[in-house]
Amino acid sequence: MPLKVRIKIIAIVLFSALGLFVILNFSPWLALAAALIGIFYLEMIYPKLNFFSPAILNVKDQGERAVAITFDDGPSEWTLKILDHLRDQNVKSTFFFLGKNLERYPEIAKRAHAEGHTIGIHGYSHTKFHFKGADFIHEDLDRCFKSFQSLGIKPAALIRFPHGFKNFFAVRDARRRGLTICSWGKGVWDSKRPGVQTIVDRSLKLKAGEILLLHDGDGAKENPDRSQTVEALPEIIRGLKAKGFEFVTLDERHSRWKKAVKAVGVSSKEILEECKPFNPIKK
Ligand SMILES: [Zn+2]
């Protein structure tokens, strides 16, 4: 997170503390504590706020006209049609696969990987992590890595937490595994199935450098309906191309595989050892 934003947030905390102090006649320390708790909570549930952890928030470093399309919650049978569209339009994207769905659709995951898309981690069960403890989160991520391992797929060192919700334990576990947290800039709520045209219209508001979030699954649910997303995708790609955007995938060079020797999970450690170290980008 840029220094400017951090300073802004500190200013917001201080002002809200002052507000609480004046309005509720709190003691100043109690007011400050209340404001800090508010900010902590906001960071837990707001994916774009990464005050305490570095995260990929955009793809501006990959070119002036770069945008990224990302998919969460797959693989599912809908992923096949999405892969067809991406192949037809010669676009690479980033998929955050769920361990449980990898076990259901191993061949689809293998195809996405073989076709050169970036594959990241979305946990195993799609449980929201923000009120979970270290052990639960660790086990969930271990199971996700094991699902990848059983398919022989090495995921990129990128993680997007379910719903983007996180807490201290989730951030620490991801960091120990050498994973970089991935956020997004534009959510179009295709998960709520608002209609094909609405998904297209919202997606075409994407600005240079932004990351678009779409879904090829529905959490850990069986038989999700992603027909609208699939139908909208070709239109979205054509529209964004017409605006002169170039499609990139989220870049695992942001991740710090070198630090991953500290990886705590046995299953993830084995995968990490296969990875060539490289120079992480300084943010
Ligand atoms: Zn998800």
C-alpha cells in the first residue's frame, strides 16, 4: 500500500478517534482504541485495504494499458466454456481455484494450467477466514496445496482469500508459505447473476491497471450456475480490446518464493522446493 494511502488512513483513525472523543465523551485513549479496532475490522473484510500486508491491488506495473481478468471459485464445468472463449480471443487470465473443486474437476484444472493461464490458490473449503484461528486456516491451506499436489499442478505463489476476508493468522500463514495476497479493483457481482448485459456493462467500466473479478464457480457449491458469466465473457473481452487494453495475468514475481523456505506446511514445502527462486519485485 502506498505511503500516501497509509498516511490517509492514519489521519482517518485520528479524526474518528477525535470524533468519538467529542461526540461520546470517551477518554482519548479509549476513543483511539475504538477507532483502531474499526480500522482492523475494515482491513479484515475489505480486500482493497491491505494496511498490514503487501498485496497485489492492480497490474499498473505491467504496462500503461494493462488489465487483468481473474476468476474465483473454479474449476467447474463452466470453466471449460470460459477456457474456450479465452483461447478463441487469445487472452490469458488468472484462476484462483478452490481445493474442493479441484478434486471434483481435476481434468478441467489441468487444461487451464496446460493452456498457460496463471493458477492461484483460493483455499480448500471456501470458509471465510476472518474469524478463524491459525490452526483452521493452516489446515485449510494445506488441504488446498494437497489437492494441487495430487494433480501434479504447481500453482503460482498467489492467494486470494475466500471473499477477500482475512485476519492476522491468514496473512501470516500466507506469508510463511511465500504467497502474495491478491486483491481486485473491480467486482461486478456476476456471482449474484444480475443479467448478462449488466455484467458486461459493469465490466466495461474497468480502468487501465485494474483487476476484474469474475467467477467460474460458486464457492464450494456443487453445480453452480455461471451461464451469465460465460455468456458475458466474449462481449467483455471484445469491449476491453476495443478500448485498447492489453490482458495480463497476475504476476507471481511479486511473491517471495525465496522466503518460502520458512514454509510451515509440509505439503506446500514440497511444492515450494521445486520452484526456482527469483528476485522479488520491491513494492
Ligand atoms: Zn470465492
